[in-house]
Amino acid sequence: MPMKSIEEILNDDVKLPSLPSIALRIIEAVKTDEASLSEMAKIVSSDPALAARVLKISNSSFYSLPQKVDSIQKALTILGTEALKNIALSFVIVKMMQSDNGEGFNYEVFWKRAVTSAVAADLISNAIKQKSDDIFITALLQDIGIVVLYLCMSDEYLKVFDEKRVSAASVVEAEKKIFGFDHPEVSTRVLEKWGLPETIFMPIQYHHKSKNIPENVENKARILWLADRMSSVYHGARCAEKMKDINRTLGRTYGFSEEDINQLIDEVAGKSVEILSYFEIDAGNMKPYSQLLLEANEELGKLNVSYEQLILELKRSKETAENLAMELKTANEKLRDLATKDGLTGIFNHRYFQEALDREISRTIRYQKPLSLILLDIDHFKKVNDTYGHPVGDAVIKVISAIMQKTVRESDLVARYGGEEFAAILPETDLKGAAILAERVRRAVEAIDIPANEQVIKATISLGVTTYNLAAGSDGKAALIAAADKGLYHSKESGRNKLSIVNMAV
């Protein structure tokens, strides 16, 4: 199967979440100038848990308001509609896209980094006198494309982490290599699709770029980049490199002193611990950067080693880490293949077939395009095994699977359905097109000579062909498979080595 485009990912109804109704109401309420404070207060107050979180953050040191805020109406009056909207949306979206950690993906770490980045962006924008109400939520959601990509194609996205470990490439570089696009592009598109304003999603598109950035988003994009670096200091690797980037940019571009920079980075840690608690995310043992450096220097002082010994040890550690990363990447690829591929033929297995069929049916319903299915079975396969032995039977299965892969189009999916039975999913293919392709496969199998114990044997197949009925509703998948199976059964009962077409019943 070819890799999905961004459009296909965002239209994947099976996995891509939609904004909750309260988020949509908040967005709609502020789209027009007529939106009143009382209307916004009413929307936020309709969700008691959300209202409580909004009040907590309004009264936090993050805003340091001169008086206690005891109602949403009062919070709106002091902070403004735009600021409160973004606070509320931040809570709603994080809650919506939190999940149990999947294999190789830690949602808690992701949101810990995102919240720290949001706090950093707010503090940076304030320090450089470019404060805006939406910088917090913009930074919070700048990497949301990573979650979207993982939700929509988890197996493929884990390859990004493998590539990053092995090559020391950035996440964006690894994504570009594997998918041809990156998560900032996906973040931008999904936020636009959700209806968030351009002031939020446009800077995100450029926050990992160093040139060709539109002038109207350049400052925000730089703030996001810096915020991402500051978050990585606390939650990522290669802290020294990140600190160099931060010092160079804040020093040269904004005239910050080293003392100012260190104070700002320490403040990020302090405020992040507080804000993370409002999102119900465990901050862990998060300490200010200056304290981390002090502890590291104290530990280093206890070691009786020379500078040269440290360099050699670092070099050995790096080589060991690179070797382990390569071994891990190879092992992960093998595990993913075991989970989705058939061990004998190398084509997709029954489990993956079921998942893929769900996705294709969803697209068929959305776009009103045809979808066809072929089920086929090797004729008299038991006789082949009994006469020539199971190794020859395996060879026949492999030959036929290879013929199917060679005959279908790149957009089609071939799977081993079970035993000597195969399936082919044909997106955007009507019944006539599916029948033509099925007949092509049948003839190719019939014409092939298969070597077996210094002999040549012939094999034939029986096929069932059907097309998805858009009126089928919730039972569509089961009905589609049943119709193809019915055609296959008819072909075998009526003489084998033929195909039968069955219209899917509603």
C-alpha cells in the first residue's frame, strides 16, 4: 500500500478525533464581534470541571492577578474573551487527546513537553514585549500533528522514532524521510480543519523552518522554536545543544544577558510545575535548570577522573548507544512485520486485512467512491499437500501470492486471508473493474508452471468478486465479506478455476 497523503490522514474517520461540542461552541462564539461576555461565560460554566480548571489557572501565579477571581464572568472581564477562550480550549483539547500510552508512544510525556513549551512561549513573548493572548495555545498545539500521525498510522509512525535514534536526525527530518511531509504541516491542517483561527495555526507551519517564513508570522514562529528548545532542556536529549541555541538566539536577536536567559529558563520550570497540575499531568521531578547544573557539577566533582578519561568514556558511550539504537530499529521493524505480515508469503495477514478494510469502507462512505473485494482459494490444495508434501504446498502459496502482488495496482491491498485463501481490497474500483482484475489473476495462475520435486505442477484458483453497497449501513463490512465468500463458494461448486460475481445484499 502506498503511504497516505495528509488529506487522507485528515479524512480518516476511523481514528481522527473531532472537537467536542463545547469546543465548537467556544470557537463559534468568538468568531463574531457580537459575542458577549455573558455568552462565553455561559458556555464555559456549562461544564463544571472545565470551569473549575479555568478559575484555577486564572488565580495562578501564571497571571498574578491583583484580586481573586471567583467566577467565569469575572475572569472574562479581567482576562478578556480571547484569553479565556484559549485557556478553555487548551484544557478541552488536551483532555480529548490523552490516552493510554501505546507501544513506543508516551502521551503523558508528550503533553508534559507541550505544556512546558506553552509556558515557555508565554514567558518569552512577555519578556520580548510581544505578548499575545493566543501564544500559549499555539505553543501547546504546535506538535499536535505527532499525535494525529500516531493515531492514524501508529505502526508507520514508530519508524520515525527508530530513524531518529539511529541517525540522530530531528523528528521533522525523520518524518520527511519516511512520509514526505512533517508534523508541523499536519498540525496546521488539522487545526484549520477544527476551525481554529489563522493566528494560531499559521505560525505552527513555520516553527521548524529557518527561512522563507512570511513576515506576519516570523516573530511567533521564532517564539515557538525557542519554546520548543526550552521544553527540550527539561524533557529531551542533547540539552547542551538546546542551551546553545537558546543563548545564541536570545542573546543576539533580543539582547538578553546570560543571567537573564538563565533566570527565564528557571522560571519556565517553576511555572510549568504549577500549570501541569491544572492539566492533571504529573510534573515528576522537574527542577530549575540552574539546580540541575549545580547537582551535575557536584556529582562530577566526586569523580576522580581526568578530562581525557571523560572524553574517551563519552565516545565509548556514544558508540554503544548508536549500536543499540540500530539493533532496536531492526528489532522493531521485525516485530511490526510479525504483527502485520504473513510469515510465509510476506504479504499482509488476516488481522491487517480487517483493519485495512475498515479504513477503506470509511473512505468509500465519505467520498461515495466504489470499493471492491476479491476472495480466492487454491483449487484442490489438499491434494497438492498429500501428493507432493507440505513444502511444495508452501511453494504454491508463495507463487500465487507473488502473482497477486504483481497483478494488482499499487493502491490495492493483497492479504493472506487464511490457509490457502487470499483476499484483495480494491479501492475506487467498480464491479466490472474488479472482475477484469480477478480474471487477470486467474489466468496468470493458470499459466504458471510451479517446480515441485523435479516435476512441474499446475495450479488453479477459484474467485468470488463483489462491490460495496453504499446503502449497507453498519453491517456493510460483514455483508461485503459474505458476498465475496458466496461468490467463491459458487465458483468451487460449479467446477473451479473460475470467478463468480455476487451483488452485495443490503
